[in-house]
Amino acid sequence: MTSETLQFIVMVDGDADEVALLRCVLKNLPDAVRLKAHSCDVRGNWLEIWQNEDADPNLAENDDDGYLYYRWRVELTPMGGTVDEDHQVELARALIGAFERADGRAVVLANFEDRV
């Protein structure tokens, strides 16, 4: 698979701000290395946290596509040929667990999302 098909997004909703979300990643994935206030390297990926410009707490409650209106977009981009789909699935699961432990809701958007 190409790196484009291994990219993924985790939509996250909750009260945490971007600093708290990055802290959550760094705490729960000890191999993560902070780069900037909103990004880190983690397991062969560049992780960036962005505010979702379409965020709407009322629409986020919709069961079908509410995740599109969650507060945060966490984007992950592979940084080399060292990752494969199994690796990305494991990372996506770890991130969902981390965000849920921080009382957030998280949904993965990816070509492999049915495996998460």
C-alpha cells in the first residue's frame, strides 16, 4: 500500500484542548516524541492535531455522521516505508483507547477503518 492509503484521521470530541490531547498521546504512547505544540512523531507517523472548522456540538450528537462535527481532527501521515496496514490499525486502536481514557469520543476515518 502507498503512504496515502495508510494515512488516517481520528475525529475526537470532548472537553480537552489541543494541549491536553497531545499530552494524552504522549502519556499513553511513550514512544511518541513531541515536535510542536500540536504535533508529534509516533510509531513512524507524523501526528498533527487540528481544530475541526465544522465542529458543532449539536450535530456531533447525531449517531450516523456526528463524528464529522467533532471538535478535533487528529491527522496521521506515515513518514517512511516502515509502516504497513497492520501497524496503522494497531496505532489507530491505541489512539482511540488513549482519547477514550481522557473522556473523549473518537472515530477513525481510514481506508482500513473496518479493521479498527
